[in-house]
Amino acid sequence: MRAKPSSNYGSDTEPGSANRTFLIGGHVLNAPKPVPGLYLVATPIGHLGDITLRALETLAGVDIIACEDTRITRRLTERYAISAELKPYHEHNAAMARPKILEKLAQGASIALVSDAGTPLISDPGFKLVREVCAAGHAVIAVPGASSVLAALSVAALPTDRFFFEGFLPPRQVARRTRLAELARIDATLVMFESGNRVQETLADLAETMAGRDAAICRELTKLHEEITRAPISELANAAGTLETRGEFVLVVGPPRADANVMTQHDLDDLLRASLSRDSVKDSVAHAVELSGRPRREVYARALELAKETRGGDGED
């Protein structure tokens, strides 16, 4: 039984079609060559079984598969006995590879673009290629499938009616905290990628910037050691020292609570002045953060300013 061709597929009886096959459960299926164009094919984010029949038919039928790392894509093609030619396309060779891909498309080739995992262009190379392919008048066709962003959202147990995908945060702490302060103003669930060697620092920054919100840590989605941890962001940050940091992470942070009120600057100043008259800066900040709904970093900076005004000196104690 052969997978049914879609409107993007040509004849499977054309010359050279004998090698356009793929294997599922010991059954060899024919794959007609797709009509000329660039196919954006989503591939598994972990479990190699998470690929669509259409994606397999496309990968088996195209003339070339452009991929970030041929070694990683070869694991997938070997799993399904796909013999299409693999060519590297990544951030380091993209400028040289794009003209060659455009030339092949002009000659009538069918080319698939894949990333190492998930949907192409989502925090992966491909945007400039798609733009130039469209400008040249060639077809660009999406072959949707796995996405770590949507997978994380679906299991995080957080609101999904509105979400904002940030991708990777800046690696340096000052830039990361500045960006998180900007993200804190967005009234939606936030989705971020993070590496294992920075996830603990990022959780601490999230707790400081978005205290009171619920969140989820999604590690190694769809893989053997998949782990989902759900809790208020402050609890996740406090337990970060025991977190297994090997693997790939998607962090999902819920929106501000509907009943969360952000205190005005005037009221915050009054609160801090009253608290600083009797407590330390540290205690005053902790109290103000809890009551004001404002990020700790912002409250701390303001507390230092007010402490200098009222006490003189550097204001820290």
C-alpha cells in the first residue's frame, strides 16, 4: 500500500523514481518526486517515530535534503531507508549554499530543508533562504509536524490561548535580565529555550523578575529521559541546584495572575520609605516585591535610591 500523493507531488513513474522509496515496518513504499520547490519539513524533536507520512514521502522523493548537520539527519534517513542526497545548510555556510540551492531550484529540483530537530526556521537557519526562494518566484511548501514549542505548551498545564515565543535568551546575565524585564510586561504565557549550562541561572533571574507566576521546566521532550516539572517559578528556582542539567530545555512561564495588581510608582515609593524607616534594605525590598507586583530588580534599585536620600551613604545594609 503506497502513501497517497498530495497535490504537491508529481508522477512516481518518471525516470529515476526507482530509488525514491522509504521503509515503514518492513514495507517499502514508493515516493513520487514532489513538484519543484523548497519543502520545509518538520522532523522529530527526539523520538524518531514522531514524523508524518507526508514528511517521509517528501524526504524520500526530493532530489536534495538540505540540513544543519548531515550526521544527525542521516540517523533519520537511515531509520526509514531514505536515500536522498544530503547537503549541509547551516549558519556558517548559508551565504555560499543559498545561491547553489537557488540554481538547483531554477533547474527544476525539489529540495527539502530540515533542521536538526523540529520545524525549520524556529530558532534555526532558513529565513534568508525562504525569502530569496520566494523572491525568485519558486514555490515554498510547509510540511508541518513536530515542534518543541507546541509540545512544551501542551504539557505545561498553563494557559495556551495566548503565548509568546522568545527563543534563546541572551547568554550574559545583564542582557538576560534586561530582556526578562521586557518580557514580564507581556500578558501571555512565555516560551523560552535554554541550554543546560545556563538553565539554573535563568531560573534565578526568572524568579527575580516574574515572582508569583506558575511555570514548567520541560527537559528532553519526547526522549527517553523526558522530565516535566511544574511549580511556581520561585520554587523551581529554589530547587535549581538539584536539577539535572544534561539535555535540552524548554521553559514555559504562565502570564501574570488576573488578580495581580501592579502598584503605582508613587505608592511603591511610599511603601519603601515607610519600610526603610524601620527595616533593612533587604527586608524592605522583599516586603515591597510581595505587595507591589513589580520585579525585584526594579524594586531593589529604587530602594537603594530612597535609602541614600533618607540615610545618606551608599544606602545598603
